[in-house]
Amino acid sequence: MIDVDGFKTSGPIQGSTPSTHGPVTLPKGHQPGMRVPKGGSMCANCRFLAKDRKNCMEPNFIKWNKGSLIPGPVDEYCSDFYMPRGK
């Protein structure tokens, strides 16, 4: 479990294993969600994207965002709580 400013997410940090990663340190002013370029990690290919393709079902995102509505196009927005959709 990773705890960042009161938000918890499961899973290892990319490229590490749960037993080897340490605390997460983020720069001052870091926001857990942001606009991103198309084609990489984005809400459109996240396992938490709701069937309506407008809302995020990840509890920590909902807490941070004060609601589930994704504040941008799903192919141009991502959050720290992103997890790729399983195959």
C-alpha cells in the first residue's frame, strides 16, 4: 500500500516490487491528476474507468477530485492512481 498525502493506492511503483520500494516523495505543489499527451498512460486505458467513459471508480481519485467525474478528455487525462486495464 502506498500512502501519498492521505491517499492510498495498491500495487508496486512501476519497476519495483512491493518489498523493495520506499516512501514516495513528490514535489511541492504536485497534483495527483493532470492533463497528459495522448497515447500513454491515460484514463482511457485504465482499469478504473467506468463503463460510461466519463467517471473514475478509484476511491482515492474520487476523494481527491471530490467526485468521480474525470475533469478532462479520457484520452488526455491521468492520475497517480492509474492502473492499466488487465488483458
